[in-house]
Amino acid sequence: MDNNPVVSIICLTYNQEEFVRDCLDGFMAQKTDFPFEILIYDDASTDSTPDIIREYVDKYPDVFKPTFYTTNNYSQGLGFVGLYTGIKEARGKYVAYCEGDDYWTDPLKLQKQVGFLEENPQCVLCAHETRVMNEDYPQQDGRLFSEFRSNLFISTPGRNYTFDDTLTGNIFHISSMMYRNRPLELPRWLPTVSACDMVLYMLIAREGNIYVLPDVMSVYRGHVTSLTSSDTEYGSVIRFHMLSIRVLRLMNRYFKRVYQKKIYPIISRYYVECSLNYLRKSQRDIKRSIDMAYLAWCYDKGTASRFIIKGLVSKLTSRLCRR
């Protein structure tokens, strides 16, 4: 392909021999009227993932730009180094992203997103709907799918989102992201943050709007071992909120507390959610519930009071209705 790609695709892989062909085939199935490059970073996989990647490099040498780390960065506490590096090395006008165990399903995905961004200069990022593959849900076309029903994606497709929306959670899945490749001042600690996608969305959305297309064009594999997974549904909610709190605290310092009046009430609400979930039968831990409620109060008294009362009333009403 051309030496001047319009889109740079960043892909991180690690021990994904079962899935990585789906991911790479999804890239090469793209039908575009512009060139693209694939920056793939393998974090010292110990299975056959590197060999599979080399197959594609040999077949498409002008498209694939691989980096094979000899030491696993994540286990060394260095986190997602490939993502940090990929953002710096991307040469395209636009940047897309997909991890090696997720994949794209629409061969026109890149063409649609580039077309939208070209026609809408006020938007800095274009995303789309994503479907989740999970063994807990019914089969469809021989594979296990579900409509998304977790707390990671909160978007309503076909509308604009702003920076404020990125503070309250993941609006879309990162496999659907395409953004304008502008210089980003990345925090040095970015690779070490598990929820680095949330950080990226905040940084990008400061420059303009985000738009979520209604098309379902990627699949996210909801693994049992994912960052927010737990033995129970409410345990996963707690983990997600605690990850979000850490990111918001880091970003508050990174933004030099400019958005603190917006961030603190959100942190307070997340602590309340954790507090209420620790009261549930599957999580029952009164001490932790009290600790979380106290932290919520410290960050924003008004928010804490409002959501604690709302949560307790909801819990009481639910019990009365079951009688």
C-alpha cells in the first residue's frame, strides 16, 4: 500500500492464538479507497500468536508494521506499552484501534468512519455500536453473542457526546474508536492504567465532539478474566467503579484540577454505588460499605447524600414489592 496511510490501525496482542486470526482477517477485509497501515505490538506472547502475526506480515509486508517485545511489559508493571508507542508512531490522518481478541465485522467500517469525520470537522472521534461475545448468552449464527447490557458502554447511537460525557464512563468500546491523529500530550503513567481507554477518550474529547454511529461493526469478547470481571455481577460493578475512580483521580491531577468540580461529584457517586453494592447479599461487607459511604461524603456531600438516600429508598421499595 501507499507510504502515506490515511488510517493507522493499532493492535495489541498477547497469547491470543485462538482469536488473533479473526482480528487480522477483519483488518484485511476492509474495503477502502485509501491506504492504511497496521501497527501491531505483541507483548512477548508465549503461544503461537507471534508466528500467526508473521504469516500476515509475510503476506502483506507493506501493510503490517509489527513490533515483537521480548519481555512481557505488563508483567513488569509497565502496562500497555504498545498502545502508548502506537499512538506516537501512527502516521495516518486517523487512528483506529482493536485488540487481538476482538474483531471487526463490517468491511466498510473504516470507509464509513473516515467518510463521517471528513464531513464533520467538529467531531474529533467517531465510534459505533459493538456486540459482545460471551458464553453466558444464546447462540447466534454458530457463535455466542449478546446485546450489550453491562455498564461499560453507555452510549445512545446516532448522537454527539462531549468531554463531560467521557468523565462518567466508557461511552463506547475501544474496538469501535477512530479519532483524528492530532498531537496528544500523553501522561507518562498511561500504559500502567488498566482503563487507559477512558484516559484516551478524555484527552481526545477536549478538542471536539464524539459521535457514535448506530452501525454494529465490531465484536468485543467478554472474557471471564477481563479487568472488571468478578465471581458475581455486583462484584464486577464494584471493580469497574474502583477502576473509574482511580482514572478520575489521576486525570484530575493531570488536568491540574481544572475540572475538579465536575470530577468530584462523579467520584462521590461511584463510591456510593460501591457502598450500596457491598450491602447486597452476595457481597455483604458492612465495614467496607461504611468506608465507601464515608469516602463519597468526603468528595461531595450533596451528591453522597442524594444518591445514598435514593439507593436506600430503592432497596426498601424493592423489598416491600417482593412481600
